[in-house]
Amino acid sequence: MKVRTRMLTLVAPAVLALTAGGLPVAAQPVAELPEPVIIDWPTQEKLLDWAAAVEHEGQRNHPETYAGVAVDPTLGTLIVHRVPSAGFDDAVRRVLPPSAAVRYVDAAYPERELAAWAAEVAADTDYWRARGVELNLVGSVPGQCVLVGTEEPARDAAPISARYPGWPLCVEHDGGAVLLTGDEA
């Protein structure tokens, strides 16, 4: 399922223990670690199903309007990003049960348009690397902008914006993935 969900919850971090000396994890003494907390909201599955239905309807029948969907399990609400359109709002109401709690968020750009721009930026990764700019993240903020993550956004925003004039860009700090070897603790 390609549904993009934005869970407004605290997520317990995953713990990865790397051991020295190549001994199996089971042979190492284990410090007392707290049990991971798994939050299972009662409305979670229902919301994800509704989000998938809205995403399908939007991408298939309303690509000029659909900008994304998210869920808020704490409120039991589906959040639909869309370029304002009575036709799409009616279509959403038709694919969801009457009891569905939906919050509409106005968007400036549909998902299709932002995805196309993001793909062009991502295709330029080597271009940017040759100029000393490492693109650590390329994506989008639903309905708003192409999200570009670099180590130094203050330095990189102007040249990135100049290469893509007129595009809605959000250049933000993203240091990329950090590999933890176990020696950092």
C-alpha cells in the first residue's frame, strides 16, 4: 500500500545492538532494556483502509486535485490534502462511510505535479554532487512544495531555486543517514 501516513504519535525507537568480537547476540550479556512500546490505535486499520480508498480515487479520477492523504489516529480522523474542488470532495464522501471523520486541507499543487518536479530534482543528483551539494532527501510536502534536504540549506537554497525557477521548493536541513556502529554509545 502506497498510502503516506503521518502518525501524530510517539514512536518507540528501534534498538539495534551490534556486538564486538563476532559472538552471536544470544551469547552476549544483555543489559536490562525496556520493552518496546507498540501503539495500536483502535481506529488505525479503518483509517488506513479509508486513506487507501481516497488515494485510489484521487490518483485515478482526480489527479488534478488530489494532493495527498494522512491519518490522525489520536482523533480518528482522515486528513485529505487537495486543491479545492467540490467534485473531489463529493467523490471522497462517496468512497467513505458516512461516519468517517474527514478534515480537508487546501493545497496549492496536486500530488502528480509535485511528484514530477521531485523526480526531476532527484534525476539531477549527480549534477548537484559535482557542485558540492549532496541531496540527502527529495520528496514533497503534500500540496505545498518539493522538499529538498541538504546538509547546508542556507548555502544551497539559492542555487537550487535558481536551477528550478518558479517551482515551489522547501530546502531544509537533512544530514542524511547516520550509520551507528555501536561505538558511539
